[in-house]
Amino acid sequence: MAEFSPASLGIAERAALLNALVAPRPVAFVSTVGADGRGNLAPFSFFMAAGYAPMAVAFSATNWRDGAPKDTLRNVEATGEFVVSVSTRAMAERLNQASYRYPYGEDEFDHAGFTRAPSVLVRPPRVAESPAALECRVLQVVRTGDGPAAGNVVVGEVLHVHVDASVMDGGVPDNRKIEHLVRLGGDWFASQGPATLFALRRPEAP
Ligand SMILES: Cc1cc2nc3c(=O)[nH]c(=O)nc-3n(C[C@H](O)[C@H](O)[C@H](O)COP(=O)(O)O)c2cc1C
């Protein structure tokens, strides 16, 4: 086995390890607005479902390597609101462009060519090109450190859910109809669709 001690690694080496090993990860496409109403849109693959009661999700915005917080974190802390749009293969190239470090206040909806669709309960719009979106209110921001590349885990309660009727089946979203975009290490992405799915029932006996 190759052995690594994070304390003796640089940030780039830690990122290369963690991103390749905690994989694949779904990609939250997070929209926010600042206190002044200017919008922002950015992808986050440090993303997970976090609870059912209340329905909750979490994503982590790591500080830039110069120590600055990401625009998404600034907005979330200013307004307490965000929207997660579900990412699909068809969105990949434009979503990747939205990860460029545009100056604060410049909206990646415009830079990357996505369409705003109004939310119901929060101010940030959802991404019209996405088949589903979760409108969220911040419950907590958990910091894993303070300096460059430290994580800021934003935990949010899901207040409202949008799902395109074309991906629904029997009242629930059908994974055979959503080609999820997932992120791995390096520059690797994958998409998750009907060809790679298999089903298992939960065990009913020890
Ligand atoms: C697919 C993908 C996934 C990403 N996941 C994360 C992530 O989980 N956390 C993070 O801090 N940055 C992540 N990034 C980088 C951010 O999207 C990038 O830093 C972006 O510029 C942040 O935007 P903001 O400053 O407008 O919030 C990811 C980028 C891509 C392309």
C-alpha cells in the first residue's frame, strides 16, 4: 500500500487524494444572491443528503488557496438562502465554465449560459436546464478550519422541491430518467444513467 500522512502533504496533494478516493460525488449546482441582490451560481461536489426530518442537505465551500471565502459562502452567510439544482450530463461543460473565478457580483448564470427560473420560497432562482431543484434555508455553517482550503459545510433545510414531470414515475423521481453528473478525482467526471444502474432490495433476514 502507498501510505500518506495528510500533515506532511501540501494542499494540492491532499485534494488529489481526497477527490479520487471520495468518489463519485453528485454535483450540487448552487445558486445564491448577495445582500445587494446580485446573483451567483457555482458547482459543489462536496455535497450530500443530510436528513429527512427536517429534509436537509449539506455542501462544503472550501476557502480559496489565498484564504478568501467563495462567493457562494459570502452570499449564504449574508442571506441564509440557497438553491441546489441537480446536475446532469447535458449541463457538464457549461457547469464547468461556471466554476471559473469570476469577480464577486458577476453572475455565472450569464457567464455560463444558464436560464433563471423563479423559486417559490427563496430569492435565488433555480436553473431551468436542470430537471430538479431544492430550495433551502441555512440551518448551520460548520467550519473545518480557518485558513486556505479549509471547509465550510453549509447545512440547509429543504423548504421546497421542484421536479420536472418528465423524470417522474409513480409520484417519485425515476433515476432511469435522470443522467446525473458525478465528479471524481483529477479532471474526471462520469454520468450515471440507466446503463449502469442495478437494484437491490434491503435484506429482510439476518
Ligand atoms: C464539478 C465541480 C465541483 C466542484 N466542487 C466544489 C466543492 O465541492 N467545493 C468547493 O469549494 N469548490 C468546488 N468546485 C469549485 C467551485 O465551483 C469554484 O471554486 C467556484 O468558482 C466557486 O464559485 P463562487 O466563488 O462563485 O462561489 C467545484 C468545481 C467543479 C467544476
